[in-house]
Amino acid sequence: MATLKEETILLSNILNEDSEYLFNNKILIDSRITLIAYDGKVLFDNKVDIETLDNHDDRPEFINAINYGQSKSIRKSDSIKTQSYYYAVKLNNGNVIRLSQESSTVWGIIIPQINLIIAATILIVLISLFIANIQTKKIVEPINNLDLENPLSNKVYPELNDLLISLEENNKIKREFSANVSHELKTPLTSISGYAEIMANEISRAEDQKAFSQKIYDESQKLINKINDIIKVSKLDEKKAEQEFTLINYKILIEEILNTLNPMIQKNNIYVETDLQNVSGEAIRSIMYDCLFNIIQNGIKYNKRYGSIYISLNEFNNNIYITIKDTGIGISQEDLPRIYERFFRADRSCNQTIEGTGLGLAITKHGIARHKGTISTYSKINEGTIFEIILPQKKTLI
């Protein structure tokens, strides 16, 4: 605009000296030159035939130049593709000399190139997607090709090492669990198969048939108990306990367990002492029943004849405290850390007359953990064992 103004003022000075200068000389400048009479009629235009031009008395730059001597204005075309800059100066004779320049707007530059811009954008997006796809495959390929059976043999990003170590540990647990399950199920099945074969081949005496049938029944019950315990452990492992937390009375629960175990208590001449407060808390009843049942049953099974078992129940500071103490044969310090392992049976269990699945305390540990509780064990050989359980009283604390 500054150059346009300078050109207009320079030309106005020339025309003030020679009013016919535009008609007698060829002016070589890029600007459009328009000479407008004081009444708005166009007298000269170096770009357009003046016969085709309307009266300019309504042009803002013309009106302001007539009134104030000089004026400028900017106008955009209807299509918004271009905008024109005008500078007008009033001459001494009352006419107005106006110079103008036209330039493209941003849209004026973009619109003619819009197809090219769209095509380039699409091409860039496609290339980016192609590169991203290649890079993603390179990143994901080591993960997709993981050998999940042997996690530590994989060569992957350092960030996955902890995950692979965890997978290896889980695989080890699964392999041990599968091996133990196979072994534990094989024993009763072998016994059942043996007795059934003898009966099928009519090798046994008639008077032995009833005893063999009883053996098959007993071994079947052992097998069912093992399978039920395996299912319980699996469900707790996978956190698929579908039961809802409900408000249970722990005193009633423990008394119910003692009532169920009463035949075993009477058979072994066990003295039971309880100190049970009327304590209630939120828990999954079936799981909590199994947890306490397993510990109390062990306290009876592995107790000495005419031994005793003591059970206390109280609450403090939103926690439930349960202690189960027996005067049984005890657990060695060597075996104590392993008693919650699946299928582990301490040396005290070598006596084959004491039956068990080897999963009871594993179920107990998982069940207590499901309730965000803790269980501690203390034991001495030939003196007895103490189990101490602490449970949150409300589910909101779990």
C-alpha cells in the first residue's frame, strides 16, 4: 500500500503540471490507473475500456478523496478469490486520480490448488499408514511369536522380562499342579479298577464281594473329594467365586462346623473348648465355611487321642480374630513353610490311616486371601499347632 500511495502522489503531481499527460504518454507501471472526473465519470483507464465502466461517484475512495484530498480503500471480490487496494488523490482541477492493485487472497491461492492439496494429503496419509503398519508389525512381531510354553527362551524387549518371568512361574505351577493331580487321581482310580477287575472276572470269593464293593465305594468317595477340592482351588485361583458377600455370624458358622465334625470328635475322644463372641462380618459363606472347616478338621485328625482343641472368636477395630489351637502331633519347622502348598502333606501325614486330599490348607490359604485376610501358623512337634486368622469385618475394607 505504501508503494501504491507513492505512485499515486507522484502521478498526481505530474498531472497537476500537465493534465493531458495520461493521454499523451505511455506509462509503464503495473498498477491500474483511473482518472475520474469530479462528477464520477471515468475519463481514463489504462486497463479497461472506459466505455464499459459505470460512474464511479459511489466509490468510497473517490468520495473521500473529493472531501479530504486523499483516500485509500480495500475491497474483496464477490468470490473472495482476490482483493483490490485503491489509493486516490484529488487533483487541482477537481478530478481524481486513482491507482489500484489486485492480489490474491489466501482462498484465491488455495482454491485453484485444492485438488492437488487433497491428493497430496491423501497420499501423505496413505504413506503414513503404510509406514505405521510396517513399524507396528515390527514392534508386535516379537510379542505375537512368544513361546508361552518356554517364556524365558524368548528374546524380547526388556520391558517384557517381568511378564515373562511371571509366565514362567505360572507355567511351573501349572505343570506341578497337573503332575500332582494326575498322581493323586491315579491312586484311587487304580484301586477302583483293581477291585472292579477282580469282581468282573469272578476271581474273588462270594463272601469278599461286599468288602470289595465297599472298597470301591470308599475309593470313589476319596476320588470325588479330591476332584471337589481341585475344583475349589481352581475357582479360587481364577477368582471365579460367584457367591456374593453376605453378612454371616461367625459364631453360628463355627458351631455348625463343630456339629458336623462331632462324630469325628467323639470317635477320637477330643475335648473341644470354645470362647466365641457373637461376631458377624461380611464374607462369602461357602468359602469361609471351607476355610475354617479344613483347619478345625485337621486339628481333630492330627490330634492325639484324648487331646484337645481350643477355638476363640472376637472382634477389634473392624477386624475379626479367629484362633484355632490343638494339642496334636505338630508340624516340623522344616515342613511348616510348605503346608499351604497343593498336595503337600507333612511327615505327620505318613500314617496312611489319616486320609486327606492334600488340598485343604491350600483352599484355606486362597479363601482367606480372597477375603484380604491373613493366616499365621505356629507349631511344635508333639506339642500342637496354632492357626491365627485375621479378617476385615466389612467388605468395604476388602
